[in-house]
Amino acid sequence: MVFPSRNTSEPPDPGVDPNPTIALVAGAGMVVDAPALSQPVCTDPDDDKFIACAIASASGFVVTGDRALLRVSEFQGVRVVIPRRFVDRNL
């Protein structure tokens, strides 16, 4: 799983409980040594690390709302999708 950072200038939604997500990442997440991509893929070069991490971990998906990442759509077997599409098609 790859989680882009959110805008930290906004306070978290008080109605959202982060504990299930934290438990999921702690239980199923893994640390991956992801080498940099050999070529830029995303229009925002800072986002290439998420694609590289997905490739290195054989994740198959990057689930995000980031527009620059979503423009990639697919790269080397990694599909970039919004959360709703991932849930509708995979869960």
C-alpha cells in the first residue's frame, strides 16, 4: 500500500477514526526498498516514488486522489486508481 501525504495545514476530520487504517497498515504493510525509476513517469516528479514503490512491492495498484498520479493510469503493470474505483472493482 502506498499512501501519499495529505495537506497537513487542514485539521483531520473529527468524524473519521484513523485507527482501522493504522491497524491495517501496521498488520499488512511492509517496508520496501524501491530504487528510483529510470525515467520520469508522473508530471509531478515527487510522485514517481509511489510508482517505484508499487513496482518494487509488486502491489499492482496505487490508490490515490492525487491528480498527477491519476494521469499516469498504468505503468509497468501498476494501475493508478481512485479509492472508489478500487473498492468497486476489487473488494
